[in-house]
Amino acid sequence: MAAPGLRPGLGRLFEMPAALGRVRRAYGTSQAFAEVLRLPKKQLTKLVFPLQELERHLVPDSKHEFHLKIFDPSLEDIARAESIFTVTAQNRIEYLSSAERLDHAPALPRPEVCFIGRSNVGKSSLIKALFSLAPDVEVRVSKKPGHTKKMNFFKVGKYFTLVDMPGYGYRAPEDFVDMVETYLKERKNLMRTFLLVDSVVGIQKTDNIAVEMCEEFALPYVMVLTKIDKSSKGHLLKQVLQIQKFVDTKTQGCFPQLFPVSAVTYSGIHLLRCFIADITGNLKTHCFQFS
């Protein structure tokens, strides 16, 4: 019998040692995800599917407000995505270059994703967590807000490029609007924009400006809720419900499902890696479900 709170497919997977063996083989020689698979069911759910863990604390009448299965990968899908983010001799993951203007950006044929958010939202920390399987990649993290002043480009093997954009709001670069607007409007291989929102304080006025920009340019974008380790479960649940309502009622181009993450505990990082690998065309999991 599947544990309460686990989606049925995940519950069945836990009951099948052979299936777990397939996941471990799919992940290759890396030990990180194998350790995740050995966690108790509740801990694994909290780490890999944090939104699902939050849903367990909702009253039944409000559960329909969560979009949990729009992106619904299996553990095998997630394991395959982890291999894309793992550095090897054949899979080089590295910082490429920085640019203040689009015409200074590297001309790359592979798909691209960019991360944008308010200063001090934890953007560089999140990117560093995403690249934790490639520890030599230098992602500069500062305690001072507004540290990132340029667009920083990172190559992920033959698969895609990740772009760390300057933060908006406090200590944003003077030419932030020109730099970011031009990139978002004209970058031909941009597949998805990841808009980071601080889960402790929720959507701020400056975040609304970023949302309006994505909507105006008809960009497909995703809301990633950072710092989920810094709130009580009740406060986090309240913020998630408010942000979900905002996405449902105030946006058109935003992906319906939220991605709560922590760069400290790594909660949600595995699922976000899988989503990035999938939307850049490198997994083809067919695990997007729209109702």
C-alpha cells in the first residue's frame, strides 16, 4: 500500500525493488541520488516533491488550488536529468562568459534558460545548488544584494546554456532595463525564463514589473519560490496559496505549477533540474499533463 501523501506512481515505485534498481542504474555512478532513494518515504517526498508535502497540510476543500501534476516526472525521469547536471569528461559544465549587452553575449546554438529575480532573492545560491554535481563551476555568491551586474552564461554539456541575469530592485545595474529587456525580447534560443520569488515575503512590487515584462513579451516563464527553509510550514503554505492564486488569476504566460526550492536543504532542486532538462528538449519525458 502506498504511503499517504505520495502520488500513486511514486508509492508503487517504493514497493518495487527492481524499479529502484532501474533508477540507480539510470543515474550511473553518482552516489548523490542513490542516497536520496534510500531516504524514508516522507523525507524523500519532502526533498524531491516539496509542493506535494505541503499539500498534505491543506484542508480537503482547498487542495484543488494546488497544481501538483502539471509536470509529473517519475524518479527514473529525475535520475536521468541528474546525469545531465553531473560533470564528466564527456559532459563539461562550465562558466562561459559574461556580457553587459546582448551583442556581447556568446552566440550559442543550444537551447537557453535564464534566471531572473529581485536582488537578494537567492538567485546565485540557487544556481550554485543546481550545479552542485559540478562543484568546480564557479558561481559567485555574495551576502550583499545586487552582486550580479552582468549576464553570466554557463554551458551545460551539449544540452543547454543557463544564464544568470542581474537582480532587479536594490543596487540593480543602471542599464538593467535595457540589458534585460533586449535579451528577453531578442534572444532567439531562449526557451524559458525562471522568475524567482522570495517565499518568505511573497510577490513584491518589483516582482510585478518583471511579471509584466514577461507577459508583455509573451514569454513562457516559471515561478520558482526560493528560501522555503526559512519559513514555518504555516507561513510557507499561506505564501504558496497566495502566489498560486496570483499565477492563476493575473498571468497568462506563467507555467501553472510553482516550484518551491531551498538552496540550503536542496528541497525541490532535483525536480527543478528535471524540469529544466525536459523543457530544453533533453529528456522528452512526456510527463506534462494538462487538464
